[in-house]
Amino acid sequence: MTMKRKTYVWFLLPLAVFPLLITRIHGQNGFSSYAVVVTKRVVLKSQTGAILPTTLFTSEHKGLFRVSAYAETTQVGTQGLVCGRLTWTDDAGEQSAPAWNGLPGGVLDCLNVNSTVSATGQTLILTTGHQPVTFGAQVNTTFEGSPEYEVVIIVEEMQPQSTE
């Protein structure tokens, strides 16, 4: 074996062993993995304007949740932007975040309903429990040309699982 090949072997060996080492350490130290459980699925079809803040769910306990949102223009209009927003309460108080990223051809965090586009987003939420997690959509420019859109929201609870 030439010197060049020996160097490659010593360089590549840590790359092969490192993932195995991390997995072994991870398990020995009792870090948690998460079981994902779908807790809510909401489908809002044929939307023609704003959606008032609506409770998606209220957890009975403090917990980590992943909220995935998908919005799609189903009937193209000539003008209009729809911006979805999630609101929840954690230990620091009331929080909010955009429900989706409005790409392509739109404005950041908004769905452009004057073309056939979609927008998606995921938000991790650590709730305090006993407080609602809500979704609402605001129309940022006047709808023209009779556009319609659809929103699909899936809420998943991230339940800790011990590896020990």
C-alpha cells in the first residue's frame, strides 16, 4: 500500500466510525427520541377570504408539538395575498409565527392567489398546556378575480421515548 492510500484510509476511518460512536454514546446516556402521534388534522377547502383565529387544539399537558401547514391556490384570481399565522403560549408567554413560507412567486410568509402556487411550513411549539393553539389567515391585499385557496394543517405530538 502506498503512503497516499494509507493517508486516505486514516482520513476515512473516523468518518465511518463517528456515526456508530455517536449512536452508542446517545443510547448510553439515556437521551430521548420521540414518537410522533398525529393529534389533529384540519382541512379548510374553498376559502375566499380571511380565516378568523380558530383553535386547532388545547393540550391537557405541557408538550412539544409539530404543526405542519400547507396552503394551495385552487382557483386563480387576479390579485390577493393570504398570510397564515399560528399562535400559542409557552413559558415565556404568548408566541406567534407564520404558518407557511410563501414561495415561489409570492411574498415571504404569504400565499399568492393570483397564480397556481402552494406554500408550506412547519413550526415546533412547546405549549404550557391548557392554552389554545390557534390558526388564522389574514388577507393582505384585496382579493380580485374570485380566487380560492385550501389549507391543510396537521398537528403532531412529539412524545419523548427513553432509549434506556
